[in-house]
Amino acid sequence: MSDLKKLRELEEKTGYRFKNFEWLCMAMRHSSYVNEHHMGRLDCNERLEFLGDAVLELVSSEFLYRNYPELPEGELTKLRASLVCEPTLAMDARALDLGEYLLLGKGEEATGGRRRDSIVSDAMEATIGAVFMDGGFEEARNFVRRFVLNDVQNKQMFQDSKTILQEMVQKEFEGEVSYRILEEAGPDHDKSFRAQVAVGDRPLGEGTGRTKKAAEQQAAYNALCRLRADR
């Protein structure tokens, strides 16, 4: 499938029809692709990422302010951070399969760039910027609400999973929370880890990730889901 056809497929997934399709093309254009194809240095998605980050902060701030009137400023800030941080945005990007549509240079492709949190989260912000430039603030707000501000409580639990699990165990269980890496696979530039979390000798959950920290976080989240389902 050609790059153009793939990006048209992505456009369908976003639910937004671009008037100027070049905005979406630019949002998917990584700097490695621009360098490899001898394009201008401003033709990559970094400027759109800068813009999308600002739009995302405003939209998420307004959403939380209106929907959580009982929360003070500090709690709103913490909740917003859990929604717009790199791991959560990468999770949002994967819901759109955004990594599959990125235009990457061969080197970045070979080193697993399509699965790297930093790259796909940046592309998510660039897509927000592209929708804003093409359709204005209201369309960008609709996009953010659909793909970022969905399932807020679950995303907050995912981001704070290790802390929440620690607090739950202290209240309800005997024994210490511990993590261990069960498996490490792949070359240095494209590692994958599998972690397990346990309380005492009792395993509670496993998770995978591209870093040990990410694998532990996923393990804690899966443990929380299991414990809540058992209640």
C-alpha cells in the first residue's frame, strides 16, 4: 500500500476529513524521513508537535475544570499530567495504530521507531496540531476529547498504578510489594521486558514494555485490574 493510501486510511480512523491533506502528511513525517529524502528541515512534524502540545494542554485543562468542579488546582494538575504524559499519549496513539502510518527514515525504522513511546506520542501531538491548523479549535477539541480525554479514570489508574497498588496493599494485605524482570528479549536498540509484581510470595500480575519501568507499570496496572475484579 502506498504512503498516500495508508494516510487516507488513517484519516478515516481519525473521524476528521482534512481540507488540506498535507497537514496530516506533515504530522506523520518524522525528522529522519525528512533528512533521508533531502527535504527542508521544517517539513517534519516537530512544529506541529509544538502546536499540538499547546492545544492539548488547553483542551484538557478546560475539560477537567468543567468536569471535576470538586478538585483543587493541585489535583487538577496531577490528573492532567496523567492524561498528557508521554506513556499515556503513546497508548492513545496505539489505539489509532499511529505508529503504522509514520513516515520514518530507514535507520529509525530499523531501530524500532514505530514502537517507541517518544516518537508515537510526538506524532499524536502533531496530529492534534494538524487538525487545529486545518479545521480550527473546535475540531481539534473534538479530536482530543475522542482520543485523549476518553476513559479518564482508567488512564489515571494506569499512570499511577504502582503508587495505587502500593497503597492498596498496605491497607488490605500483609507483605511487601516487589517487582522482578522475568524476561528480557531483543537487541539493545529494540529491547522488550516482561515483569512480574508480587506481594510476598503471591504473584499478582505481569506486564511487558520497552523499558523495565514500563513493564513494571503494566504489571502493576494488570494487578490492580485483577484485584478490583476479585472484589
